[in-house]
Amino acid sequence: MSAPETTLDRRFSDPEAEATSWAETTQALDAAQLFWIATVRRDGRPHMTPLVAIWLDDALYFATGPDEQKAVNLRRNRQVTLTTGCNEWEHGIDVVVEGEAERVTEQPLLKRLAEAWKGKWDGRWRYGVGDACFRNEQGEALVFRVRPSKVFAFAKGRFGQTRHRFHPSTNAPEAA
């Protein structure tokens, strides 16, 4: 992925704030233990729930059971927002990723992701790889990739709102 267009929105930032770098933003995504995902229900109402996700190869990956509400929603509308951060006021950054969720079915990538899940949470999330999905004792889990179209980083303490923008289909910087 090429580097995003990064801008600090002065309207929502302290006068002395600086834009959060893409490197700092991706470090927060990589380190995050928990994300919240928002999907859209059939009737247009939002649905939000916590989940675990992996930042790998410039995309976020998550898994869900085929009958869970988020999977049902994704069958009709693949637009999602994933957020992570902390509930502190003075420290850290909150990150919001917007994009389109796409199913991952390739066996080599699923195997790599299963290892990443196992390693990130000290073995507490263990998946085997089934036919185009993850499998564990609870059953089957569909795997999705979200390549960001836009990422927001909200710095705390010295408050700053940074936007990292990508072209939705190629992850290249968007035209204004």
C-alpha cells in the first residue's frame, strides 16, 4: 500500500497539535487487543459489537460466525467502521478505520491469519483452517479483510484529529 494522504484537521485540534503519523497509527492498530465494529442492518439501523482483529499487510482482519448479526449484515452491505483506543482522556490515540469488508477464503492466507491470532493473544484464540473459513470447538467462523479507505487518529492530551485517506479501490491516496 502506498502511504496515505495525511492531514491534521485544525478545526478539531489544539493549536499546538501535530498530525499523528501513519507509522504511529498503524502501531496502534497492530497493538490493539480489542476493536469495535459497526455494520448496517437490513433496515438501515447500525449494529455495533466488540471483537478481536489483526492488522496485517495493511489491512484489518476479523472473524465472525456465519449466523452472527455482523455476518448477516455484511451479506447486504459490506461497509464497516472499526474503532480501537482506550477510555482515557489524556493519553494515547483512538483510531477509526472505514472500509469495505471482503471475505477471505484463500487457504495460505487463512493459515497465516490463524497463526497471527494464536500469537497475538498468547494462544487464547486458536483457529484451525477449514474450507474457506476458520474452525474451532465453537464451529465455523468466516474471515473478513478491511482495506482502509479512510483512517482517523484522535490524539489525546494535546488533542488532534488526523485523517489518513486512501482511494477506496486501490488504497492509493484519494484525489481531493
